[in-house]
Amino acid sequence: MCYSATCPTCSKKSWRGCGNHIPSALSGVPENRWCTCTPPIVVDGKAYPPAAKLEIPGLSWLTSLLGGGKDGSKDEDDTKGQRRALKKASTCLLWALLYIWRSLASPLRRIPGPAVSLFSSWLLKYHEFFANSTRYIHRLHLEYGPVVRIAPNEVSFASLEGVREIYGSGGSGYDKTEFYNLFTVYGRRTMFSTLNKEDVSLHDYAFDCVTHHLFEPYGSDSLRDPAHEEIMKQVTFDDSLQNRLIAYYNPTLHRMIGGFLSLFAKPRETPLADNFVISTSEKTGAAQFTLLNRMQDKAHGLDRMDMAAECTDHMAAGIDTTGDALCFLMWEISQPRSFHVQRRLQEELRSSAGLPFDKLPYLDAVVSEGLRCFPAIPMSLPRYVPAGGRTIDGYFLPEKTIVSCQAYSTHRIDESVFPQPGLFNPERWLEEKGELDRKRLFFAFASGGRGCIGKHLALAEMKTLLRDVYSRFSTIPDPSMTEGDMQMSDQLISSQPKGKKCYMRLVPLDAEDTSAL
């Protein structure tokens, strides 16, 4: 008996009872080696029963798939398993071929970029996860030019046309992508995380919240309270990058292993700041010029949690961006290679006591060069191409393509505008030649109607701190610091020193020269 199964020809349970179906070609073949109900396989004029596991030269794989063997029942199971495996492999191969064909037919295939970016975004996500995406994208720009494909559906630009079209067209540029869902606060969208530009109008009141914290009720002395200093530390030292990226790219996985994940990828937790802002938003009688007063009086406006979300978002944004930019800038000024910059800055500040900032050109040049080299927001700011598609820098991009610019590359890629882009050189901003081009490519605070609304406040903060420090002190690196500590480590859109510290020593200048300041 070959198999204990129903014969497809005679419908009997046993194959042994089918002697009347024996093909003449199988005469002489042992009975337990053939199936009586099916025609034989003929190879080189010799007939082989298809169900027999015979050694057919060069066709053993075929006879194995068709069936046969010493143990009929086991062989049938093996055959079914092999067929299922073959079907799955064929399906996977079909999907792979379809995916490759669609990738090769993509409208983005003509855009320069690494071959892997045409098929997968995993390399980009890898660099994002390990806080290195800004430099990775910049290396691609250096290799491929101002327009580069960085993922199957994502293109990065480092050109003036890209900046103008993506962030300035229509007044507010293209709509934001779901990436900005990472910046919701208390489950609410703020002005920054609202995706559609038409939905932003109510949130435009948010910038006034800074005045509430600056002037009501504590003023510029607020950090003298140790409790408030702890709030600032909690907001500043954030290690939640990996946790938040996993939540964004794979929310299902994050929900399943969130508790375990927090052991090595910390979530963002700011309980002190949350309690302070929420309790403040519940109070009445806020000063008339503040965000709280304007939102409390606005009919059909934001509720209390919306107000708290706006305030928390702006407090965190002001700390992360301006603080990090100042940190990198002062570190650079303190290096021996930039000692001449520090000396010239001190001379201007000490000889111009009491003058407004717009009368201090070298201070402005130092801040501008600092923001060129160490932008407050160095990373990509993704947007969706609108319906109908758009052509940018000579490349047509279909709708829903993700496009972006990053200040780190925009400030470095065009050496006709920024010669020796890797050199910290404030003097470049004092030259009249090329002034307009430099200002056009200056992207430290983004651009367009949805650019950083805190730009002028940030500039005032930076200039105030630099004036107060360098009119009285010189700064030098602390011996405990290394260049490795100050390597740029990406966060979601800002960056921070890799070592999460920046120690410098302040050396007092001549007390007689600074007594009038």
C-alpha cells in the first residue's frame, strides 16, 4: 500500500484494491512502490510512478513535491507541508517583486540619494534612534547635493528655493506631518503641534505666555526660589528621545512593552512643571497683557488644559532651544581657537556700556554666527506636499511626499554664501558683500508664518547673557571637559551636548574697568 488515503480515482480508502487501474508501464514494479490510480512520470523513456519516492536522476526534488516515499502517511504530510511552504515562499516573492517594482517606478527615483533610501527608511530611523540624524542627513547633502532622497517618501532640501516653497508658500507653507504628534502636551495640540495651518489661529495667542512668567508674579528673580530651579532642571534634562520615537513609529509595540521599555528608554516626565503650570492656569486675575487673560476672555476659546498645554509647550521650547544654542556658542568662544573673538567682544561691550543692542554690531555678529553653526533648531522640520503635487528645485513631488529643510545643512551647503562653513567666523556677518544672501539662507528659527514666534525673545536673551558675562569675565573650558562631551546629540528637533554638561570657568576682568557697567 502506498498511502492510507482516499483514492482520487476510485474513491476507495485503500490504494491496494485498485489492481484494475495498474498502468502497463508499471508492470514489474513492486506493488508498494507505485500508485495505481495515476499516470506515471516518463523520463528518458522510463516510466516512474508519481507517488513513489524513486530516485529519478535530476528530478528528486520534483518527485518529493509530487509525493511518494516508504511511509505513505508521513510522506503525504511532508508533501502538504512542502506545498504550503512553497505557496508562502511564492507569495513572499510576489510581494517582494511588487514592492521592488513600485519602488523602482516611484517618482522619487530620479532624485539623488543612497540606493537604500529608495526601498526603506530603516537607515534614517536608525540614525534618529541613536541621536545622529542631523549629521547623517548633512553627510548625504555633502555627497548628493542640495536635494537628496532620504527615505522612500521623504526628500531633504538645503536650498533657498526649498526653504521658500516649503515654509513660505501661501504665507504659512505646507501642512505639518504626524511627526508633530510627538509634541502634544496633556493630550492636547498646541500652536506648534497643530498640523493644519488653518487651525492655528486660536493658538496664535500663545506667545504672550512668556510675559506671564517673566513679569507676573515673580519677574526676572523667579529662579531664586530653589523649587523653581528644580522645575527648570526637570524640563531641561530630558532622556526620552528613544521612548518617544518608538511610541511614534510603533504605537502598538509601545503599548505592549511600555513598562519594560521605560527601564532603558525613559519616558518624558516633568511632574513639577506640570503641577506648576496647571495650577497657574486655574487661577484668575492674570495680567491683561498675558496669554491667560486673553484666552480667559475669548468666547469659545481654549479650556484650562489647552491653556496649560500652551504654557508648558512654550516654557519647554524656550529652555531647550535657546539654552542649548547658548551652551554651544559659549563653549566655542571659550576655546583657544576663538580667543580673538572673545577679546574683540569684550572690547566692544566694555567700550559701549549702556548702548542698546542694535548699536553693538560685533555682539550681533557673534550671536548670528553662533546660530549659524549651532542653530536653536538644527534638525529637519517635516511637511506634506499639498494636493496635486509640487515642483521644488526642478523635481516634481507627488502629494503627501514628506519634504523638509534642516538649518544645520542650509547654513553649510552653499559655500558661495558661507565660505569655509565649518569655521566659526563672526566677521563674515560684518561684510556688506553677500549680506542679503546670508540673511535669506539664515534658517535658525525656521521660516514663514509658522516659524519660531519666540525668535526675538531668544535673540534678546542670548545678547543679554553674553553682554553680562563677557563685559565682566573671560571664559575658559573646565579641565574636566572634553570635545567628546560637547558633540551634538539630537533630540526631537533640538540638540544638546552628548555629555549633558558644559563646565566653564569664569575669570574676572579688571574690576576698575568694569565698575561703571
